[in-house]
Amino acid sequence: MDVEVASAHMSGPYWLEDDSAVPASTRLGGIPDVEIVGAGITGCSAALALARAGRRVRVHDARGIAEGASGRNGGFALRGGAARYDVARETYGGDESRELWRRTEAALDELEEAGGDAVRRVGSLRLAADEEELEQIRGEFAALREDGFEAEWLDELPDHLSGRFLGAIHHLGDGSVQPARLVRRLASTAASEGVEFRERSRVEALDDLEAPTVVLATDGYGRGLVPELDERIWPARGQVVATEPLPERLFEIPHYARQGFDYWQQLPDGRLVAGGFRDHSIMDELTDVEETTPVIQSALESFTEDLIGRRPRITHRWAGIFGLTQDFLPLVGPVPGHDGLWVAAGYSGHGNVLGFMSGGLVADGILGREDPLLELFDPARLF
Ligand SMILES: Cc1cc2nc3c(=O)[nH]c(=O)nc-3n(C[C@H](O)[C@H](O)[C@H](O)COP(=O)(O)OP(=O)(O)OC[C@H]3O[C@@H](n4cnc5c(N)ncnc54)[C@H](O)[C@@H]3O)c2cc1C
């Protein structure tokens, strides 16, 4: 595939074509209690939690609701953090990791309730692409079972996976989301609780905001607002393709391999959505320039061909930006040195469930509620 073909077909995120309604927003009079920058999964979740606690909330987005990473991702709703569970135990501590995994499982239940038909709890398949990865995911499986988490080990894979992959963990409670529909639904609920949404409203400087409390929910997109956060949340680009609907049904649930570098799933209408291959030009993908590139697009095309045995027609191509952190944990809590400023961002590519949960957590922090996860995610740890 050549460069021109790649860019000529860049049609944008499949998810955003969903006809789900964007809320008709209220206009708040006077100064709000809280202003939120970013109307993705995090901002909408935080807004809803704060409105339910009686706060007057205004949400700004430079684009529209769910038009950042929240409407551009792979549609995987996975428990846990961005690191493997066994690695998390070693890095963050046993109690902390157990709590994090347990709470993301609870968040998945809440997400299912809030998201309606935008969330399907079909499970996910974490595959090993080589012997080294097989050992790694065996370690993860053992650690999960040891701590009482549900998971199944698969040695025998279906024919269409067995030549390429060596084994897998089946995470039974995970899900697949239509992320744009999910976030718009959350936003609609928030609007019905009185939240004001200002779309196409870029915040150029925090001084332009009026509220005494401000939440940055900008994940990989917020550069330029707070220099200290720019140093700690690094933008990374992900690229995705969607195919025409396929007649065969091969990947009913989210599949991922190579440390999550590659991920794919088939949607109820038969389309294959596949993303990843950032490691094919890893330095180029550390950027917040939201555009597809020929090298990654052609890797994704070949991958879809390998997966189904013929070259499918690609109908959608898109890129999105997410926020990476040094320890792969998000920053959720007050920003050191900035009175009244809070952040919830940096999910390291794992933000559908974590972002939803962190929106609620940052609201809890603002409301003065304590939570062990607010300690684990405290931005001060990286300052
Ligand atoms: C290609 C790709 C695939 C991914 N796949 C998955 C996956 O399958 N599963 C998973 O869990 N996670 C995945 N992620 C990560 C996940 O999408 C994100 O972590 C999550 O959506 C972050 O949500 P958010 O609400 O915090 O930020 P976003 O949804 O990115 O929203 C931030 C918003 O802030 C707005 N904004 C920024 N600056 C300003 C400003 N100055 N003024 C006003 N508005 C501003 C932006 O316009 C944007 O809408 C993926 C990410 C990408 C890019």
C-alpha cells in the first residue's frame, strides 16, 4: 500500500458514526462549582458524579463529546491496569494491586449498568504470540488465580488462532464497548442531572475559567495547559482500522497479544476492528499529531489479511492519542502547587474502564471522600 492510498482512505473513527444522541445541554447561570476540561469518558463520568452530589458543573471540550480517544479507541473494556497483574503486584504492591483489580471489576459492573447496549460483557482473550509471552501470561494467570480472581487458561485454541498463538488467558468478566455511544449516554445522563456541556470550546488557559475547582480530563490531548503535567503525561498515538462486515464470525470477543500492542475484535455487524503495531515505529508514535501513517496502516492491513486469510476491504482508518505515564498508573487527584486544580488522566492506553472509574474517583476527592486508590493514583508521587 502506498502513502496516497493510506491517506485517501482516512475516513475517521467508525464509532463516531453511531446515531446515538448528543445531549441538548442546559445553560448554567452564574459561576459553576466545578469546570471540567475534556468531555471523554473521564470528564463525563466526573461530571455525572459531581452533579449527583449537588455540584453545578460545566464541561468544556475543544471538539465534541467523545471525539478524543474516547471515541477513537479499540472498544476493549478490560479489568485491571495497563501492566500485567503479576508485574503490578511486584511494582505497586500486593494489596494495592488486588484493590485496583477488584475495583475495576466493580467499575465494569457499573459501566454495564450505565452504558446499556453500548456495553457487552463478552469476556476477552489475552493471547501469547511466542514462548516468552506464553511464560509471561502463565505468570499473570497464576497470580490472578492465587489472589482469587476469575480467569481461565486456554492451551487449545480454535483453528484460526492456533497456528499463530500458543495459549491464552480468558478474562471472563471483560467487555466490548461502543465507546462513542457509551460516552454520549453518560453525557446525556449528566446533562439530565443539570451538567452544562460546552462543545467546540477550547480552554486556552486555566485563568480563563471561573470556577473555584477545575478538573483536567484531557488524557493525551491536554498539552500546553499545565507544564508540570506535560512533563508527566506523555502523548502516544494509536492507529486503528475497521473492515467491511465479514460473513464469517471468528473473533466474537476482544483479542489482544504482544503485550497489548495488537488488538482486534469483530463487532455484532461482522466488521473486524483492529489496532496497534505502534512498535513498528515506536518513536514516531510518541506524538499528539492525530493522523494515520502508511507504515502502521500497512501493518494493520497485512494483519487483518493474516487473521482472516484474505485481504478484506478497509472502510475506516483513524488515529487517536492517549496519555502515557512513567509507572503506567493514571494521575488522579490534586495537582501539586495549583490550588483548586485536579487531574484525572494518563491511563497508558487502558482508559475505558479506568477512565470511567477515575472520573468517579476525582469527584470523590473533590467531595472530600477518602479512597485507597486516590493514594495509589496521587499525582504527587510523580512530582
Ligand atoms: C487508538 C487507541 C486505542 C485505544 N484502545 C483502548 C481500548 O481498547 N481499551 C481501553 O481501555 N483504552 C483504550 N485506549 C485508551 C482510551 O481510549 C483513553 O485512555 C480514554 O478514552 C481516555 O479518556 P479521557 O476522557 O480521559 O480522554 P479523551 O477521550 O481523550 O478526551 C479528552 C478530551 O479533552 C479535550 N481537550 C483537550 N485539551 C483541551 C482544551 N485545552 N480545551 C478543551 N478541551 C480539550 C479533547 O478535545 C478531548 O475530547 C485507546 C486509545 C487510543 C488512542
